[in-house]
Amino acid sequence: MLKHGLLACAVCLVSATLFAQSIDPAQIKNKMQWFSDAKLGIFIHWGVYSVGGIDESWSFYNKKISYVDYMAQKKGFTAAKYNPQAWADLIKESGARYAVLTTKHHDGVALWDTKWSDLNVVKQTPAARDLVAPFFAALRKDSIRCGAYFSLLDWSNPDYTGFTKDSSRYKISDDYPRWNKYRRFFQGQIQELMVNYHPDLIWFDGDWEHNAEEWESGHVRDLILSYNPNAIINGRLQGYGDYQTPEQNIPVSRPPYPWWELCQTTNLNWGYHPDDTNFKTPGEVISIFADVIYNGGNLLLDIGPKEDGTIPTEEVHLLKELGKWTRAHQEAIFGTLGGIPQGHFFGPSTISADSITLYLFLPATTYGQVLIKGLSNAIQDITVVGNGTHLKHKVVGKISWSKVPGLVYIEVPQKVTDEYMTVLALKLDGPVKLYRGQGGL
């Protein structure tokens, strides 16, 4: 059946696609279940860069601003209106099942009182408190999984190899003890995150500057799992992660790996940028989200709070509208499988966990006749998800003695369409079966 085929394919691809080491595929599949079912997460980029509303870390790395001026933002980072429970409640309202907070970006400024460095918001900003613990507590109160973003590289640490664009401090081959000192530093901070906050997911970044041996990626993975065997690790650990994370650009065709997540901004920037008003509309985000889950992935949608901890009104509106849509259509989203292959239906689709219900996603302007090709199943019922309206269909061109199924036309009245995206639920006579031939006798 289609369901079993998809899952078997996913398990087979795990070790070949994602891992540089031997890991039990069945064990990985079991611990990835919540992630696979979650579909939607919220990314939060928050740090001293929100004071000036400039690029996080990259602004000094690319010499748009001096390092001194970048770090001067620390004295303006107050978190004065930070309400972690309000953040968590908004994330829950969006329909997201997990959230990822930037505990430390490439600039090295930690959002907790790390014992490995004084460069943190507790010691060096007016915020003067741990910002991670209360947020994770609020998320857990709302039954949302907790993710910690952590930059492997740290351009501020004097023992790291690089600092700004086209510059370096030393080569590892020339001073291996210094590199070992840095490895103890960043691995010590990871250990703090695991011990203090027990994250469900570690979201690494910055692995591109060194290879797996230099990062000690296998050891880092073992370190994380020694504290939480069920912790999930993203793919930016030089081959030692659990899933892939394409950034900003949505795949055109279904990725060849079993678990993946599109991380994408609500406007053009990750952190707070008052000059960036190019926000996506709710309809655009929903259409992107539908395409992602159709292709078997998750969407990690980013927001960038201001330095005082308030979330821009445009992002609040976007998450609320997204939540209104996800609540109405949750049966077609959460816990589903990726949809039927292209060519059968002109739009995104998903399949229920038992493979008996096929969900079709229609843009808000779509009404009238909707076509499905190559569906071998008999349709028992069609309803509009969110309002329960029953729809009629007819089969055209079916020849009784041929195995080739006919064309299915569904009549969708304009009055049942959703503001952003309409979803139809097709209850079938068994697990989804598709004809994939070339037609003819």
C-alpha cells in the first residue's frame, strides 16, 4: 500500500542520506514520530541584534558594521516587556507543535548565564536574567516541544579560528591545543543546555566552517543523547543529524530524505528589522505550508521579536491567521503523510495515517469542478474540512473491463470555500491506490 511504501522508503534512506555513522533505523524512526506528526514549528531569532534592527552576527562578519558598534547594542537589550507565556500562547494559537529559540547565534552572545563565558545577556545586558528557562517552561505548560538553536561557531571567542569575512586567527594544524580549547568551550555550552533546559530538539548552525572530525560531531551527538536519548538533532552537524533543513527556498520536488524541515522567514530577515516591511500574507504562508506538508516536510516559520521582547504586530497577525486556518483544518495537517504524486491532482494533498482518507488542498479562489486522475479507489464520501459540507462527484471515462480508472470530477460550490485555502476530505474504500500506467488497454 502507499502508506507502507512511503514509510519503508523513509527508513531505507535514513543511513544513506543523513548519517555518517551507523544508527539503528528503527530507533530513529520511533523517536522521529512526534516531529513527523508536528508539521509546524516557530523559529525565534532574538538577540542583541534586535536593538539596532540589523543582521544577526552577519552584519559585523560582512563588515556592514564594526564589531565594536555591533557589541555596543548589548547596553540596549532590555527584554523589558518579555512575556514568555504570551509568546508560548501565541505559538500554540498558531497551531505549531514545537518552537526553536536562538540560545546563541554566531556572535557568541548567549541568552543564558553560561559558566563558560561572560558574553551573555545575564552578565552584560540590562535584561540581566536567563531568557531561556522561562520560555521553555511556558512552552511546556502549553504542551509545545522545546528546541534550542545553537551556533557551533563563535566569532567572538578568541579560540575560534575565524572572526570576520576574509580573516582568520589561526590554522588548526598550527595550533591544535587552541582548537581543543575551543572544542571544550562549545561542547561545555551544549552540555549546559542539555542539563539546564532538557530540550527536545537541538538546532545546530554554523557547521560549514569545519568538518565532522574537527567539530567532533560524533562525540557531540553522543553527548546530547547521553542526556536525552530521544533528543532530535537537525542536519547541520556535518552528517550526524536526524533530518535536513533547507533554508528559505522551498523544494520544487519532494526531497529524497525521510524527514526534512523548511526554515523560512515571515519577511526577508530572521531577526527584527524595522526597515523590512515585506511580510508574507497569511494566504502565502498557508500555501507554502500546504506545499511543504504535501512533500512530507515540516515548516519552521520564523519571527523576530524586538529588543524589549514584544513581537511585531505583523507577525502576531500572521500567526493568529495561520492558527485560525490550522484549527479548522487540523485533521488534514497533523499526523498525516505526504500526499499523492504530482499528475494525479493539481495542488497539494495529504493522506491520513491509515491511508484511507485523501485530503485535497484548493486555493481560496478555486471552486467549480476539481479533477483527480488515476485514483483506483471508490470514493465513499467527500466533505469540506472545517464545515462538514458533503459534496458530490462523478466518474468520467471509466471502461468496465479496463484497469485504468476514470477521471473523478468533484463539484465545489463557491459558498463552501475558505478565505485562504479550502480542504476536501475524500473517504475511500481502503488505503489509497493509484494507477501509474500510461493508459490504453
